[in-house]
Amino acid sequence: MNYQKLFAALLLSASVIWSGNVMAADSAKPKPLVIQEQGSFAVGGTVISNPGTFDPIKRTPEGQTLHGDHAYVFYQIPVNARKLPLVFLHGAGQFSKTWETTPDGREGFQNIFLRRGFGVYLIDQPRRGDAGRSTLPSTITATPDDQFWFGMFRVGNWPDFYPGVQFPRDPEALNQYFRQMTPNTGPYDAGVISDAVAALFNKIGPAILVTHSQGGGPGWITAIKSQKVRAVVAYEPGSGFIFPEGEVPSPMPSSAGPLEASSVPLSDFMQLTKIPIVIYYGDNIPDQPSANPSQDNWRVRLAMARLWADAVNRHGGDVTVVHLPEIGIHGNTHFPFSDMNNVQIADLLSKFLKEKGLD
Amino acid sequence: MNYQKLFAALLLSASVIWSGNVMAADSAKPKPLVIQEQGSFAVGGTVISNPGTFDPIKRTPEGQTLHGDHAYVFYQIPVNARKLPLVFLHGAGQFSKTWETTPDGREGFQNIFLRRGFGVYLIDQPRRGDAGRSTLPSTITATPDDQFWFGMFRVGNWPDFYPGVQFPRDPEALNQYFRQMTPNTGPYDAGVISDAVAALFNKIGPAILVTHSQGGGPGWITAIKSQKVRAVVAYEPGSGFIFPEGEVPSPMPSSAGPLEASSVPLSDFMQLTKIPIVIYYGDNIPDQPSANPSQDNWRVRLAMARLWADAVNRHGGDVTVVHLPEIGIHGNTHFPFSDMNNVQIADLLSKFLKEKGLD
């Protein structure tokens, strides 16, 4: 081989290596999702009726009905799906977006768990988002509150991000994050929500309920209302902890106000002892009282969650509370499932489902 | 061939035919959708700011912002997608559901056109559904009006269905249909909507805009604002027809009130002459004045659409108005794309796209 040929061969090798890298970069592009079935429907809800007889010419409200207070559900079932699908219920001020593309454009739990073979049902709860048709009136004030939520969701202390927080610093990510809020279109009602979510379980059969934040409360009630709920995974449940009558802890004072629990009959509560439950909380939750209400409210919520887990377990249940920093996972906000380490968070959930024989 | 062999051969043929039918029935179960990419994002919108400085302890509205008036978009791109995706904009009182699973559980245009190889973008317009975050306040009255919409959407004259109407008679279908309504969460504003939809086109590049009903008006404006709109397909556009200054037709009286068109500068209007446009209307639209306002409003809308098509074409454009009964397709409601014959309606669209070199 002369130098010319050697040089050509080296060029060729370099080219192969280079194109190999390009192909590696290409293969980082996610594989296609293979969806056996997808669609949407309304579930649950009620009908209110005006007295009188409808006149199609005059078209006044007399004799008309309103179908409202349903949940809206978009679902996807992958080919060769696992037996139990995942049903996702968002939290306060949010909708299905919670589980979709993350603010910085990565895949959320919707896609991640489709890829892992689970059917995925994304809920907009009654009187929120695409389930906006409410049987009760409401006023939307359009009061600016982005900075409140930035703190409340533990991204940071506006305008500062918490050091090491698992939230992208790209301004467009924050823009997307703020725009995943949407208002209530009727009064918040955990009974109405849990009725609709229980109706969903009764329609689709056994499944795993995954809740976020405010969705935690209706989530527990759903598991009481429908025995089709085979496990509950609750990310950062806030208010809505329910204890057996006579076992309700005292309100917990915090700089955000007292956190109160409520009671249900013991027979209802016992439903919660029959299924595995896991609760996850992220980082930047103080263990001592804090003057910052956006942190302090999470201190008492985590404490209440621990008392609640003790109560369920005392009655024979199986609740685990995972405070992520305690297992070495740091920087998570109120949205661990869309934080920068959300694949790690998904792995924890996969591990839980495997351990409990639910996958 | 003896009789025995002939009989065996006939049996075999019958069996082949029969199993062919079974396989045809089996193949009626849809094939899996193979999705290269799917996700969601907010696009467009504005930010309003309260004066003052935000205090993370007091958490009052001072110094806070509100990100609102964006559109919310859920998209899916199939493998080996065609060049131009379809962007779907719903009409009054509706959201992305318009294009999803039909009221009786069949596939809507979302799935049908994914199967035909198109990328599909489903919009919730600003101040509606999952794009509920509005920069302006609003009151939701929860006034019963199902029967009004039943007539307005030309399903029938409550409680009667129109004879031969392409709407399922299953009561659950009507339940689902009523529940695909969702209220405005801020004032309706065609400018705000078209800003967000134009921002979507500028983000994703050239695509085909498919509008329904009230979405027609913002649709025309979007095509003026973004040259990325390569065609407009408008199902039953209602109000919002725009003519060049000096060419606006007189208001058209109807028992639902007068239908008025509005004007834009000729230079804006000329944008609409540069792309192919097709407009479809369904059945049960009278050709003579009717005392029934839920029918008569469509009489003047169809008439206005024809005047509008004439105006665009007079200036060198390419608009076709298709009144479905005139081409032998009967019974369609205001929602041809989800009616019982929606595959036939989809075929018309595919044919249009092919003829215009857009597929």
C-alpha cells in the first residue's frame, strides 16, 4: 500500500467512525411507539335539567339539560400491553399535560410508560381543562400568580432556582411550565372528581392509579369507591388525607396555615389497607418550621403523609413513603415525573410495580 | 375431475371465501398505529404583569406574571410521514375532541389521517379546554343548552333526529356528544386565536390547516398571518368571512339574525388567493328562508361561503365549496368528520389533497 492508498484508507476509516457516531446519535432518537389502540371519551358526570319544555324556535333555557362534571380521558394501549394499565390524575391547576412532554421537551410518563408496555389513561378531572363542562357556575379571575406557583411547586424562591434543582434553566422551559396551568371551570369538589375517576376504573377494569398533588385526596377516595384500583402511586399528595373516625391527627400548624386531615368510617378506610400504596416526595422540604410558606406547607404535608402511612399500616395496609433525598435522589421539585431526572423516577416506579407483582 | 373431487374443491373454495370474510372482519380491527414521535406543548400567547415586587413570604399578586392566551397542541407524527402534516382547529364550544374518537366510539380524523401517513396536530385554542389560561377574566354560567346545540349542530329538531341523519341513535353516543362541549375560559377573540395558530405554523413549518365551524374565521386570518399555511380545509365555517375593503356583501337576514361579513385590506386578502381552499357543508340546510333559526343560520352561512369563494376566485384564488348533498352525500350534520360516514368524508379530503399535490 502506497501513501496515497494509506491516506485514502485512513480517510475511509475516519469517515466510518464519524458516520458511526452520527448513527449513534441517530439511535438516541427514540424508537417508534407502536399503539394498538388510542382514543378519548368522557366518563362519569351528571345531568342537570331546567324545568319547562324546549322550544327549538325560541331556544330559551327552558326544558334544556346540561351534561357536566364528567372526566375527559385520552388513552393509548401499546401492542402486547401489560395486564394493568396506569391511570394518571393531575393536581391543582394542572391537566393531563402533567404527564406529557416535559417543559424542556423530553418525554414524560405518558411516553415513558407506553414504551415500558403499559396502557396509559390521562385524565382531565371534572371542571378542569378538556373536562370543563361544569354543572355549577364559576368565575375565572385571571389573577397573575406564576411566581406563587414557582415557589409552591418548589422550583425555587422567585427569582432564584434552588441550588441543584432538577429543573431546566432554559427560559423556554419556564415559559412552557407556566403555560401548563389551566383554571377550574367550576368549584373544586373531591367527591365529584372521585366519582368520575371511579367510573373510569369501573369502565376499564383493574388498573393502577397514579396521582399528583391535590389529586392525592380524590385518589384515596377513588380507591374506596372502586375495588378496580389495584395500587395507588401518589406523587407529593397535599391536602385530602383521610383517617378512620376517632384517629384523625390534630391540625398541623405551618407558616402556610394549619394542615387538617379528615375522617371516614373505618369500613371505608379499610379499603385502603387492601392495596399497595407508595408516596413520593421531592427535595427542598424543610424538616424544621420555616417562615417560607411555600416550603413549610410541604413540611407538614410530608409529616401528615407519614402519620397517614402509619395509620393504614397499623390496620394491616401496605403504604411506603419515599422521601427522595433520603434514598440519595436530590433536587426534585413538586413534579418529580417531569424533572430532569424523570427516567430515574420512572425506574423507581417500575421497581415498585415489579416488587408488588403489578407489572 | 370426478364429483367427489369437484365437491371437495367447492368446499375448499367456500372455505377460502368464508375465511376470507373472517379475515376481513378481523382486519376490521385496526392495525397498530406506528408513531415516530408524539408530545404536547403550548404555543403563542402573551404575558401580563402586575406592578410591584413579588414577595415569596407574603405571596400577594404584586409583582407576579400570568402566562396565558397560548394554544395547547397535542401532536403525533407517524413513521414515514408525508411531507405536510394536518393542523386541526375546532369550533365553538369544542376542543380537540372534535377530531378524536367519535361519539359512538369509532376513529375520528386524528386516527384516520395518522393511518394515512399524515402528522396530526390537534389544537385547543386560546381560552378553551387545555389552553384555559386566559389573560382576561371570565364568568362561566353553566346554563343548560344541550338542546340548543342539538339543533344548531343539525342533529335534528329536539327531541327528533332528522330523518336519515348520519348520527348514531345509541343514547350513549348522545351522552358523549354533549360532553364534548367545554366553555370559554376568557373572551372569544379571533385575533388571539389566529396569533397562536400562526405561531404554531411558524414553529412546525409548512402544513395544512383544517378548521371546523367558528374556527373558520381564525383560520382565514391564520392563513394571512403565516405563509406556512399551504391549504385550508374548512368544515362548515360559520361567521368570520373576510372580504377585501369595498367588496363586503350586505348583511344577510335570517331567522337567527343577520349574518355579517367583515373587511380586510386587499393586500391581506390576496394571501388567501395563493393557496387551495376547500369548504364542506353537510345536509339539512334549507335553500329557502326557514322559521327554524338552527337551520336558517346555516342557509345564510352557506350562501355567504359561496359569495366568499367567488370573491377569492375573482382575485385569482382557488376556493371550492362542496355542499355534500349536491354530490350525493346525504344526512351529514355540522360534524361531517365524526358522522357515521366519516371515512367517506375523509376520502373526499384525501382526494382533494392528492389533486392539489399536497399529499
